[in-house]
Amino acid sequence: MPVSPSHGHGRDGMREIWTVGHWTCPEEDFIGRLDAQGIDTLADVRAHPGSRRSPQFSAGTMRDWLETAEIDYVYFEELGGRRRKQDVDPETNAGWRNASFKNYADYTLLPDYERGITRLTSLADRDRVAVMCGEPMPWRCHRLLIANTLTARGWTVRHIMATGEPRVHELGAWGAAPQVDGRGRVTYPEREADQPEE
């Protein structure tokens, strides 16, 4: 049963954002997942908004069938994944062993990312927004780092899964241990416990 939209705020007035991965999901099933949460805007954070494996998720095609379902589509290039190595002190996010996650963690410290987060949260203050990428598992996608940023700034993030209820994001539950500064900026320094014993 679809949730009635409450424009930017969930139960008890809390600020909420959802995430979802499309993988090879048929469009009808995908729309059903969004409708079940009352999503009215999809924020595409793919580096390249297309899919050879699932052509129904190419941006142009998607925009059409989402419009038919009365769901808005917005592309967020500044939040896209697959970032190159950034000019950031290598120790800042040394807790990440995976280069892709480390590169994106470094990118989160740059102004372009911050602009993307500001644009996303402004949209989510008005609409029920789901952040979308291709990977279905949020812990294997850069949505994890976006969710960490949002959670650190007071948002409740809910990951829409293939089955069951959405999973509430917990800061630090997956991946490198986050450290949050007074401005809500998240970094992942290497902890002593992360270092191999000599």
C-alpha cells in the first residue's frame, strides 16, 4: 500500500531520504518499490546515467516511464560515483582499503560534492526523494558514503531493498569507520585497530 507523500518529511517530522539500486529490475517492479515509499522524485547519482545491461534505466527512457508514474527524475552529476584520485592528504581517508571508495571519500571533501549535497537536501526538504544508482546493495555502492554524509547531518536514510522493509542507515555499520567533524563533514582516517600487527 503506497505511503501518502509528506513532502520532505517523514513520520514525526523527521527529515528522510531513501536510496535504491536498480540493477536488472523490471521497470514495473522498480516503480512499485518507489510507490510503496511514496517517492515522488528520483535523484540519479550514477556516473554515467545509462545501462547496457538494463536499457530501461537509460536516462532518456527512464525519464519517460517515471513521468508516466508521476515521479520526477533529476540527474546529480556532482554526486556521481567512479571518481579519480583527488588532491587530498592520503591519510585523511586511509581507513578505506578499496581505491574506489577512498577516491569517492576524498571527493566528498570538495566543493562540487558539497554543492550536490546542498541541492539534494534542498530537494528532499520539499519532496520524498530516493537517491538511485545501479548497484542494488548499498554497502557496495557510493550511496554508502552519501548516506553517511546525510546521516551525519541529521537525516534519516532508508535503503530500499529488493524485498522487505527499507533498511535504516546506521553511520559506520558498513565499510571504514567514519569520523564526523563539527560541520557534519565525514572522513575515514585509519584507526590503530585497522593497522596490521607487527
